Amino acid sequence: MSYPNLTELAGYFRTVLATKKYILLFAYNGIGKTRLSGDFKTLGQNSNIETREKSPDTLYYNAFTEDLFSWDNDTEGDASRKLNLHESSNFFAGLEDLDMNNKIRSLLHRYADFNFTIYYDTREVIFFRDVLIPSPTEADENAQRLERFDNIKISRGEENIFIWCFFLAIVELAMDKHSSYSWVKYIYIDDPISSLDDNNAIAVACHLAEILKRSDEIKVVISSHHTLFFNVLYNEFKKEKGYNFFLSKDKDTGYYTIRDTGDTPFFHHVALLKELKKASDSGELYTYHFNILRNILEKTASFHGFSNFSRCVWDDPNDPEKIVHTRMVNILSHGNYSLFDLTVIGDENKEHFKKILDNFLENYNFNITEGQ
């Protein structure tokens, strides 16, 4: 299906969500995911002619959400650094009555070791960190004490995690039908993990799916260019009612095209193969990479009518390594949850992985060099 602009595509998404629970969208950077989320939000705004106020129906997370937070680094005194909250946004509705400090803190400590305090009257956030400092005594030379460092400037990655957890706390309130967020009918999330490594990408996706499953009433759109993040959400939502789309743009006509990936999203597998090749070449391999590789082998075997994924492991059935490699894939991709096992694999297993992947790419000749 093709659309001349993102506004019409956003309108189609709203039509789909009248009967479906979620839309999961994969698109490469530069296609227009952020603009699409903005158009989706705008379509749901109702303007009051008298007050000229706009009443929204979409709680969204994208690049604009991050702009609701701005730093005051106290450039003169260099001592009182704080993060300011935008004063008029509905995103911060009723903060004083919601105990947001504790709600956000319980989420933040899943991912980070710093702490914070929100001052509701001034709409400021102050960050601090408790650090164990060596404090030897006569009785114990290894003694330590806890020292608090106030008014710290957190890193950009930590800032993104904080804002994400702020958003998640609001999502939980919306899911629980809190009066401050009763206006939320849709949640639109666009690329929340641009600064996260694979470890946190998996954790964020799994945790997000867990929260979003709490309510069937609020409909959800999630867009991402991150293949691992998409993969986890795809696996989490595959039993739910929704659509998985691949979004692309025709450079000649300017039209936007979405393709329903069905049960075997081909673009997803090609994108994952690119990630696997990158991980294999760098040597940064974890056990969950075997899980992803096995998933691709199984889908390829099914497409070609093979009864077992081992037929795709090695082209020569007489090669004794085929048995070894098949067993390696079986052992290191055990169970549905091996995707969340972040154990680094040993050098010998890395060599097995590289041989399996390289031969698979040679035999089936996937093009993983194209940007789209």
C-alpha cells in the first residue's frame, strides 16, 4: 500500500487501530518516522474555538519529547546543574499529585545507578549519585563509606534513560486510567533506544511489552530502525492482535509504501543478517546471536520446504562439521528466553558461528550491503 504523504499514512494507521491493538513499524533512518508520529498526534487533536486550546488523544515519545527537557548547567557558578521541565506541556500534567519521584525511580534503577529529585514547584530535576568510597580503619582496611555527590551532570545516554523512564511512568498511569491521563487513547513510540547498547535494547523492549499488555483499550504504534529492538517486540507481540509493517519511500515519486511482514518479515531477516555479520566480524558475539541465527535458518528452511533447519547449515551433507555446527546452534539457542541471555560466547564457538553464518550467506546469497 502506498500513500502520497505521511498525513494520509497516519490516517490509515488510525483506521487500522480501530480494530487492532498495535502497529509495529520498521523503517530505516531518514524515511520519516518522527514526522509520521507527529502527523499521527496532530490528527487526534481537537481545537476549542473559544479557548483555542488543543485537546490531544495521543501520548507520544519521539525527538520532540526529549525537547521537553532542557539543561541549566549553571555556567557562571558551575555548581547547581538541573534539568528543567517544560511548563505548559500535557506531558507533565498533575505531577505534584502523582508521586512521580518514586514511580520513575523504580523504573530507572532497572537501567542506571544515579538518582534524582523532582522539585514540582520549580519544575526542576536535580541529579545525584551515591558512591562507595574506600575508608580504611584500624579494624578493617577494606572498609568503605557511602558518599553522596550532588548536582551532577549526567551523560547524554543517562539523560535519555531518565526521560524514557519518565515516559514509562506516565504510560503506566495511562494504562491504570489515572484521571490526569484519561485523555490518552493512543500511545506512539518512535525510536526510544538510539543511545542504548544491545543489552539495554533487549531489556527496554521486553519491559515495554510487559507494560503495554496491561490494557487492551489503549492502542499502540511503535516505530524503530533498530533490528534487535524490533526483533524482541516482534516476538513479544506475535500472539497479540496487530500489524507488523516495513516502511519505505520511493525516491522518484515521493510515495510512502508499507508492506505487511506477516509471520516471516523478509526485510527483518535481511536486516538481522546485516547485524549478525557485523557482530561476527567484530567478534562481539553473545548467546542471543545464536538464537537469532537459528530463527533465520528455520525461516529459510521453511521457505525452501526443508524439514529441518540443519539443511541450511552446510551445503555439503557429507561434511562432518555439519553435525557439529547443527549441535552448536541447538545448544546455544535453547529455549525462547536465550535471546535475553547476554553471556559472551567463547573463541571456539565464535569460530563455529562465523563458519555457519558465512557459508549460509554464500549459499543463499542475501544482499546485506544495500541500505534498503
